[in-house]
Amino acid sequence: MQGVNPPAFRLRIGKYRVLYEYTNLNDEEVLMIKDIGSRGDIYK
């Protein structure tokens, strides 16, 4: 997604969206899920 720092990503699953980002924590890659919701509610 543009304008988000650190870079965030979105995954579309039917009418739902998952917003997530990758980070490094103690030299391990971590997938952090930021939000899950329906398309109409997730971007508010």
C-alpha cells in the first residue's frame, strides 16, 4: 500500500481483506497481521 511506513500489504479473500506487514525481529522474519475485515469496513 502506498504512503504507509513500514510498507504494508493487503490480501483479498472473497469480500474480506487482510492488512499485513513483514518485519524483522531478532533476525527472524515476522508476519504481523494488522487488520482483518470486510472490504467496506477495512479502509475506514
